[in-house]
Amino acid sequence: MSAMLDNVREMVRGSEVTLGTVVVGLIVWRVLFHKPAAAKEEEKGGKAKPSGKGKRPEEKKANVARVVGKAPAEPEPEEIVYREDWTFAELKEYNGSKPNRPLLVSIRGQVFDTSTRADMYGPGGPYGSFAGVDASYMLATMNTEATNANKAYNAINDSEKQSLDGWDSFFKGKYTCVGKLKSFTETGDLA
């Protein structure tokens, strides 16, 4: 290690190498060539010794694997095909409770994929109650309580209708429509 530092000092003297470049080089060297003590022991044929603050060797290996790109593959996200016969029960399956499923929100019976904004529509997000339901009434009345999900929106007043029109335009401009709920008529009545 000290020989390497001497080489680094020599490179910096008399050249235009900056300290930042040297630091980046050291980080890259550490990631690419440094082996933890447990890995060195295993290469020698010995048993890996538990090290670290309470981590088992297999946990450390998993962490190392993630750093060098050998982490177990995440499940592929489910692809949604456009359909015009979504039911409330099917829509509910896309509420963010299953990580490989998209987040779907329905407005006026049109189903949108909001997965790109999981921070907003996913579990714990400010609009998480919209995922997996028709949120028309919730958006029109600006009331995010779950009891307002899948509620007919035909009895809203003019200002609420205007609000819903705005949200409808917003969703159409920002998210991909993946279908329609078969339970709503054009007027917002439950079929």
C-alpha cells in the first residue's frame, strides 16, 4: 500500500493530475482489485471467518455481489396489454403491494399506468390511495380517503367536475392509458 502511495505522490508531482483524479483512481482500484479478508481466506482453501458488525459471511458476499454487479436478478416488471374490460377486482391487484406489478390508477374509467411515479402513487406515497382503484371521485372532491375509491362520480358539482376535467387532462398527458374499466358508463354511473 505504501509503495502505491509513493507512486501516486510521484505521479502528482510534475504533472497535471489533480487530487480528485487520484481519489477516483483509488476508489476504482479498491472496487476492482481489493478483496475482503474472507474472500482471501476462501481462496487459500480456509474457512471464511465471520467479520463485520454482526453480518454473516453469506450476507457480506451478497453485499459484495451487489457492488460488483453479480446481485440476484430482480423479477421482470409485468407488462400490461391494453384492454377494455378491466374489473375493480383486477385493478386492485395493481395497487403497489406486489413489487413487479405496475401501479394502475383509473380516472373516469380509463386505466393509466403510473409506475413512473411510484414515489407518488406507490404505497406510502401522497396519492397511494389512488393506486388500484378508480380515483375519479377522490380527485374531483380532493378527498383521498379510501372510502371514496371506486365511487360513482355522476353526482359531483360543477367545480368538482372542472377539477376532475383537469386531472383527466393531466393523466392523459403524463401517463400511458392501458385500458378501460367495464364497470363505468360514460356518465360516471356504476354499470
